[in-house]
Amino acid sequence: MAPIRVLLVEDNPGDARLIREMLSEAGGASFQPECVDRLAAGIERVTSGGLDVVLLDLSLPDSSGLDTLHKMHAAAPEVPILVLTGYDDETVGVKAVQEGAQDYLVKGLVEGDLLVRAIRYAIERHRMLAKLEQYAHKLQSSELSFRNLIASNADGIIILDRNSIIRFVNPAAERIFGRGREDLLNCQFQHVVQPSGRGELNVERPDGQIVPVEMHVVETEWEGDRAHLASLRDITERKQAEEALREANAQLTRWVAELKRRTNEITILSEMGDLLQACVTEPEAYTVTAKTAQRLFPHYSGALFIQASPESRMTVVAEWGTPTITSRSFGVDGCLALRRKHAYVALEGSPRLVCRHVGTPPDGGYMCAPVLAQGDLLGVLYIEPGAGYHLQPPDAESGRANATQRLTMSIAEHVGLALANIRLRESLRAQAIRDPLTDLLNRRYMEESLEREVLRAIRAGTPLGVIMMDMDHLKLFNDRFGHEAGDALLRALGAYLKASVRGGDIACRYGGDEFLLILPDTCLEVARARAEELRDGAEELLPEGRHGPIGPVTLSMGVAAFPQHGKTASDVLSAADEALYRAKRQGRNQVVVAA
């Protein structure tokens, strides 16, 4: 079979390439396409002959609209023309068909099979119409041959008299109407007939089925009187293909939008993870959480509740929007997500239980997601939709959480991991700088702090006091009551010092039974007075031992100050240490100021 010679007049390289690919991949047919991008070039080529069909874009650089069709048709009326239109000019395509084109195709909705079928129909229909026109002129002399031709045609053929009464139908028309020849003949045709025109109409069959039909009308004669011959083509498959392509494009658009949304969410979550890992304090992590939640849930409000310690209550540490929470602090049993250690979703109108911190559930429902770290409860993330929005139930088929629920749980997981890391770092740092027995700062931290405070005092021109103290007779307590009693005395003194110092003071365990206080912005006289107060108060310490209270506790103290007793931290520390030993040599339980 010889290849079908196709002239494509298209100035868009992408569309031209796509149509060439469709023709090259067509099964069961061979095509020989040629392509030009201007109407003038197309007319020059078509007038040279040798073509079977023309695919014509109505919007070209040198011509546009129906005038393009008229010029091409005038140049080669013997070649069938298929018009190519865009999404927004399908009406122009229909008009073009009415004015001489064999068919139209909407660019972007064309599949390979549809294109091949349309080309074949155009060629065949053009040939058929050419023959019909020839036979119409010879109808009186060869009416029998004409009837045989249209009776065997694949398209439906009907002949209407001047009053639109059906006078002839072929078998294909009977199939289109779903009625026999006897039911159709002499009946009024119920659709508008436009002479020498083409249009689309819907045919309703007796069973109620609607069949989309393309109708082409030409004038003719019937039994010596003026009549119209209408060619009917069932375009159900074409309409179904176009609708399927539209739906596919719409689905693709939805998928692309969903992909963009998820990509954006992943990007934001990744940024959140990076920022949370960079946080060194919990308040920084709370701020990152609130700002990220606002970006991910622009139409939602919410709050983050955190438990500072296993014994404390859940407390609001961050919120965004206007959440309708009724309690800013509650016990672990007050939230159903915390009880279950699993996300809890209360949908609108749901008869489910309500968390105590919510009170009256919001109109759109709410969700709580526990903040966990290695199975331990740290807090809960609460969200609620804004006005006009509603939480959706889990997926009906799989039962899995929907996108909003999964995103909320993902945020809670990020927060849990970040808080666990921050608390671990704080714990490790505390272990590195604190004495495990007394929970006071250790000697290493004291030395760094004393150097820092001396430099600060030099810059500010302010004094700095130092008190070094020693617990009297600790060895005797250990020998008499055991080392557990000695440890209890040290712990009690550590707690006493922590409770007695100011916010800017630094209390340290220097080693053994020796302790040191660093007092910024404190002169020597004030430091000595503070030492006397501490010594007096220590005598009231009576920690419980295995066999009852242990004590009383007395302290020997040495007081020094910067800059009176040295220009460096080491000098001041040595002066306080020497004063301490003088206090011990002079009978203990006293305060001695460095010389």
C-alpha cells in the first residue's frame, strides 16, 4: 500500500514535531509527511500536486483565521483539509468545517490513533463527497447507482425534501438513529438543516441513548424537486477520546499541583530539621516550630505544649494563629493523644471524647499529636482549622492518615527529636561543669569563671569578692557516722549555698570539703558580711542521717577581693586560700579576711 502523503502547515516546531512523531508511530498505516511553516509555502507545495491530505494550522505568521482555509481550499480544492485549532478556538474549528474543511483537531487533545483515523476519514470523506457531487449532477439519469453508493457508505445518509421530510435513509443512518427504515421514512427531521453547511447535533435513540453526530449537508434533487442530502457520522468515539484526554490533562494538572505542594512541604520540613538541629535552647526550638507550622498550615491555628520534667504539667510554650484552647496548663491525662501515645483526631460533629485543654471542640475539628523521644512523652502539638476549613477523615480505602495528619505527626517527630538532642546536650554540659554530689559548679568551671569575672571587673572598674570555705571536722563526721553521713552533709551545704547566693553569684565545690563563692560587683566589706551570714546560717543545717539528724555544721572561711588582694585570678584565689587556713589555725568556725 502506497504511503499517505501529508502536508503539515504548522509554524510551531513543537506541535510539528509531535504530529510527525504520531504519524511515524502509527500502526497499520504508512505516512509520508512534509512540513512548511507559512501559508505561502503551503500553497506553493499543494499546487504542485502529489498530496493526499493537508493538515492546516489556522494561525500562521502570514495568515490567520478562516481566510487561511479559504486560500488553501481555493488553491487546491481537490485535496482534503484537516484544520488544527487550539484549546481556545475550537469554535473556529467548527466554523472551518462548515466552510469546507473535512474535520478539525484540537491541538493538545490529539492522540496518535485519533489523528490517523481523522486523516483516513478526511481522505475517504473527501473522495466520497466528490463522488456524491458528481452523482448529484447525474441523479436523474443514474439514480439507482447513486442509491447503491450511499446505501453502502459507512456514514449515515439521509435525503430530506424541501419541508425536511425524510425521503431516503441508508443502513448506516438506521444504525445511528436506532430505528428501522420504515420508522424513519416520511417523518419530520427534528433538527435544523443549513444548506451547504456542517455542524454537530445530538440524536436521541428510542432507548434514550444520546449519540453525538456530525452532519454535512449539500443541496441535491430528489424525484425532480429540490432536496438536501445529509451525511451523518457517529462521532461518539471522537468525543469520548476528547473527553478522556481532557480528563487526563485535568488529572495531570491535579497531580502536578499535588507534587508541587508535597515538594514544598518536604522543603519546609527539611529547613525545619536543619534549624532545629542548630538550636541550642528549647525556646529557640519553640520559635522554629511555631513559624514552620504557620508556613505549612496557613489556614490553621495551633499550639505546642511541653512538659519541662516528667513530674510537671504540660504548658503552652508556643502558639500561632488564634487557637481556642481553654487551658494553658494541664496534666498528662488531660490529652487523649498523650494517654494513647498516638495522634488523636476529633472530626466535626464526631461523638468522640474531647481533650480537657480544648473545652468546646472547634467547628472544623482538631488534632493532637504527641511529641515523643524514644517513647518518652515530651509534649503535644495541637492544631485546628480556621473558619471555613475542616479536618478530613483518614483515607477511606487504606485507613491511613491523610496529608494534613501525616504532616502534623511529622512536625511532632521533628520537635521530639530536637528537644531530646537539646536536653541531652544540656545534660552532658551540666555533667561536665557540675559536681555530681552537691550539684554545685565544679572546680574547672570555677577557674574559667574566676578568670572571666576578673577580666570583666578590670573592664568595668568594679570590685570582685571571693569567699573560700571549708566544712569543719568533716573527717570526724565520716568516722563517727560513716561516709554516707558525710555525703549528706556535703549535699545539704551545697543546697544551702545554691539557695543563699544571688542570681549573678557563682557557687562551686572546690574539692573535698572546700567550697568557693565568686561574688561579682562586691567589695571586700560586703563579701565579709556575706560570709558571716552564711557561716551563721550553716549552723542550723541538720541533715537526716541513718540514725537521726547530723550536725551541727560549722564553717571556716577566708575572704579576699579584687583588686585589693591581687591583679590576677590566681592572686585573689591564693589570698582567699591563705585566709581560710588562718581561720582554721585560729580555731575554726570563723571568717578571716586576707591580709
